[in-house]
Amino acid sequence: RPATPHRPHGLLAIGLAMAIGAPFATYFPWRFGPWPEVEFPIILLHAAAAVCALALFIEAMSADSRRPASDVWDAVWSAPVLICMAIAMWSAVMAPFSQFPWLSIIGAPQTADGAVLWLDIATFIAATRRFTISAYGRRAIVGSLFIVAYGLPLLSLFPETQPIWFNDYLAFLGLAVAVAIPGYMAPRDAPVTSKHVILGVLAAIPSFIVAGNQTAALIFPALCIPAYVAGAVLLRQPSRARIVRTAYAAGIIGIIAGSPILVTQIGGADIVKSIQSRDRINTVLLTRLYNDPAIWVTGRGWGHTQRDFGDLLYKANAKIWDKSWDAPQRDVFHSHNAFFEALLGAGAPAAAGIAFLVMAAVLFSPARTLASAGAFALGYAALSSL
């Protein structure tokens, strides 16, 4: 970060406000598309990325002493931004190998997973890095996150105002605000204190409660909190930062590699219905990887999971005619594992890129936020895998 923070361009605030407020677009009175609850939030997300990109471009082109161009380039030329851009470009290059190339570019209507979304994410990371250089930007982000952290769960409590008919996605919001709010409340280049962490946890609690997801409810206290405490204790000795980074990165790799094995073991034993279902979905989709080794390089295309599942449903090791397994009746548009989905979507390079993106949080985080970054990265890897 530059030594002297310079106030960001005002248009950047508009773009980030649109991004953070995107979930509320589900309340627009208009409806269209196969999943009308998420069509407008996705459109608003793309529009917000375009506004942020325009603001960064204007600021870089009209640089002066008040807003030097170096501020923009410091925000853009960072590992997370470059990783997301690489995933986006690789996905676009591999799109012609898919059955529906444009679907791979823009993604499935339910999730928007595709090349454009990864370009959006790269833009949002760069915009947030630029925006939070100043104390003004940090306060604005914290205030906005508090509004969303309490607003969305409160609305989700009642069927009349529930944005989407399931609340599990709120677990990602809880994980994000638990880390982002303390990180941005602390002054720049100052350590995150226990007071900041407590406020972040308080902001996260409504999301975890309303989400009602047992996996998420277990991940936060059993994985994230111990990871944060262990990292904070070890980081009292600055010389141990490298050990902490290595331990966090190894944990992320272990979670990504071990989660499919865990799903297979538990799912095969028919103990937990949801995991049993995911094990069978994976069994169906793995057939593509076994039958066509080229998919490991090119992928099948983002947004093609639904079609693959329908084509290969007969491979499921379950009866599909007696309704003992409900997946054939559902809209299975995702494999419930972000890394496996990336492998199917754009091959091993995309899956590795997402794994590196999660690890970048701990490998490149400053020491003052390393414990929080480790808790977030481990929790994100686990939620995304399960």
C-alpha cells in the first residue's frame, strides 16, 4: 500500500454500493428467467463491476497529486486480482470446447459461474483494495456490511420477505463479515484487536443462525475460531509468520483434497441424507471425467452441470424410480463443490486457480490480519467444498 492514502474516485463508491446491495435486487417487482429470484442480483453484480472498472479507468487516466495513478495500479497488480483474471481468461479460451460456449462465458442463470463472473470478482477485489486505502472508504465498507449482515437475515426470517426460498447461502455472508468488519475497522497498518473481532462475530451470528445449515454451524466454531486463536497466539512472535502461513496453506489444501473423500465415506454409509445425495451427484458427474480425459484440461464448460447430470443420471448408484432419492426431481445445476465445479467447468487449471485464490488470502496477507485471513480461508474452503 502507498505511504499516503488518497481519497478514491466517487464513482468507485457507487459501484461497490451496488455490489454489496446486489442481494436486495431480488425485491424488484419484475420477474423473468428460470430463477427469477437471482436474475436481477446477477445483472446488478455485472453492472456494479462495470461501474467499478470505469471508475478505476477514469482515475488511472486522470491521475494527479490528489489521485495518483500508482494508487490504482497498486490495487490492480495484486495476486488475488491476477489469479481471478487468469481464471476468467482461461475460461474464455476454453469456452469454444464446450457445447454451449456463451453459457460458459456468462454462466448458469442460477449462479452466474463463468468467465464474466471471475472478471467481476477481479474487478471487485481491485476496487475494494483501492477504496479502502482511505479511512473514509474503510468506514463506508464497514457500515455497508453491518447493514447487509443484519438486513438480509432479518428479511429471510419471514416467508413474505425471504429473498430466496432457502437461507443456506447466508453462511458465506456470515463468514465474510466476521473477517471483513474487524479488518476494516482497525486503522490501516494497525493490528486487529479483540474488540474488533468481537464486533465481527456479533455481525456474523444472525447469518449463521438464519442460514440453518448444520455444516456451516459446525465449521465456524470447530474450524474458523480455533484457526484464528492458534494463529493469533503464534503471531505474537513475528518470526513465526512464515510457519503460520505454511500451516494455513496446508490446511486449505487438506480441506480441498479431503472433502470429496469425506463425502464419499459418509455418503456411502447413508448416514446423512444431504451428504448421501451429494455423493451420488458426484458419482454421476465423475463419469464425465472418466470417459473424457480431455475435460481435465478444457473442462466441459461452465453452466453445463445440469445437462451432464441429466444425461448421466443412469450412472447413479441408487434407485431413481421410487423417489427414495430426490435429486432427479430437483434442478441440479451445481455439484455442491466449487473446486470440483471449476474442474468440470474449465479443467484443472481453473480448479487450481480457485485453490490458489483461497490460499492467496494467507500467503499475501499482512501479518496484522493473518490470523483473520487464515480463519476466513479455511472456512471458505470448507464451505465451498461441502
